[in-house]
Amino acid sequence: MQSTGQNTQEHRAHRRNRRSGAAYAALDLGTNNCRLLIAEPARAGFRVIDAFSRIVRLGEGLASAITLNDNAIDRTIEALLICRDKMHARGVHRARLIATEACRMARNADHFIERVHDETGMELEIVDRRTEAFLAVTGCASLADPEAHSVIVFDIGGGSTEIAWLDGQARSPLADPCKRIRAWDSLPVGVITLAERHGGVEVGPEKFERMVEEVSQMLTPFALAAGAATAAPDFHLLGTSGTVTTVGGIYLRLPRYDRRQVDGLWMAATEVDTVLDELVGLDYEARAASPCVGRERADLVLAGCAILEGIRRAFPAPRLRIADRGLREGILMNLMREDGVWKRRRGRRRGRSRNGSPAPVPAMPDPARA
């Protein structure tokens, strides 16, 4: 229970946010999750002031029916109503609300978008695969090793997987990382679609290997285009998704998922191998009992691991960095960059550290798991 003093402080902060018009919102409606992030600009990045994340499985059954079913739509609209209320409460003055692969695939996507507007007042934007890939890069590229001359960035979603090759070193944390993209692709496979094709409950080594092989075939064109990436100095992988954050949480033996410990975590290739072998060896009930998996994701996690393994085989790397940030953060960075918020702030105060290098983008404290 909150004290009166806490409530008063929150009310004052709420009024300041509404007066300043500083709050921005980003909503990512994917095949599996509905995620919202509300933030205000900071000196070198932004500060999260509210967040929401819920598994809605909008794309449930989409691989076979190619339509969004009524139950999935109802679950999603219920989550969107919560997001709408949060944005109103925080006085959001600018937002971007995107929908991805499930709505790109579904025959009845237009009907769904209209129903969302009628029942929530929200206008969802169905983005193309290129936009999704570039937003994912924008959202997590600040975690790439600044010494690395080449990075493969990937985002394993519910219905698709975005992957990009960043070529060359980053100029500064606030520079647009999409200018470094040498090649990109969007694979028509995600944790829901792969699990529905192969089955996600009973998964042994043989079924897991079949899923990896399917992903590897889809990766072939991109692997040919970005084959030179692995030869660059300090090459590494940078992954964002529930799959990679789960791998990180299991590696750390967390009693419950903690974003602060997982976001930015480095793992050696052998450490990733150990976690994947452990997960493949667990039955469904054991996966569901894992505090970093849970029953809601126990039938999906091995499909995600198969996508991760396919990427690792195509681009062998000595290390993987895990990002608990992605599309929403990319949207927020772009909105604030378009509004010139950091240019205005630099005009008042130079955003540089004592050694003259650009101040780093801080890790964004998101109370909701991505």
C-alpha cells in the first residue's frame, strides 16, 4: 500500500508531465506480446516513466488459418485498453503505435484495426518488415561493443525474425545506427509460427534439430549477403527478444526474471551452448516451472532457442550480448530525434562526458519484461 506522501509525489509528477508535454509513448503489438513504453527525454537518451507488457498471442493459429481469431482479438483489445489508459494518465503528447507480423499476415487485419479504433480510439499502424528491422536496430544498437567493427543484430519475434548486419564502428551513442546497416532481412518465422508447425510441448533433441535446420534454410540468403561480418575485428552477436533474455536469466540462475541483471549481459558461446542444452533436456513441466520461462511461454521457448541456434550457426561468434530493449526503444529514440530534443538540450548544456566523448545512453529501467 502506498503512503499519502508517495501518492502526493506521484500526483505532482503526473501534473508536471502533463504541463511539460514531455511524455512520449511507443506501442509494439506483435504476434505474441503487446508492449507499451512511456518515457521522457533525458540528457543522453530517455527515462522510462511507465511500461506495460502482456502476452496476448494475437497470432494464435495464424499459421494455419491465416486469420486472427476472435478470442485472440478480444485478449488483445483488453490489453490495448490498459495501454490507452496509461497513455492518458501520463499525458502523452506524441506516440507511435505499431503492429507487426500477425497483422501483416492476417486476411482480416483491416477488420481488426477498425475494431481497435472503434473500441479504444487508438490508431494502429501496420509496419513493413524493413521498418520493423530498422526499429529493432535503433532500439538496441547502443549495447553493441563500440570497439566492434561488425555486429549481427537480431530480434526473434512471435511471427517473424528480423536480422541486420551493422558494418563499421559506431560514431557516437546518439548517432543513427541504421546508417551502418549493410544488409538486413526479415525471416517469416517466429516462436509462435515455428512452435505451431513442429509442436512446442514435446520437444526432444531430434525435433529441436529439425527446427534449427528449417531456420538455417531461411537464413541462407542473408548469410551469403553478410558472410564477411564474422571476419571483422571484435565481431559479436547482439540479440533482443524474450528468447535471449530467457537464456540470460537461466544462465544467471535468477530466482525470478530481473531486467537490470539481464539487459546488457555478455555471454560466451560456450555459456550459450550450456543453457540451450539444458533447455532441450527439460520436459514441458520442467520448462514451465523455470522462473525465467513460466507456463505462458513453456511451449514457445524451444522454438525461440532453435531460431537463436540457427543464427549462431550461420554467424559463429565468440560472444553474444543480450538486450532487453528493442522496437519500443527504437520508436522512442526516433520520435525524440525527429523532435530535436537532444539538439535543444545540447544548446543549453553540452551532453559530453569529462573526457570529451559523447555521454552514454543509459540503460532504460523498464518494469515490464520485453
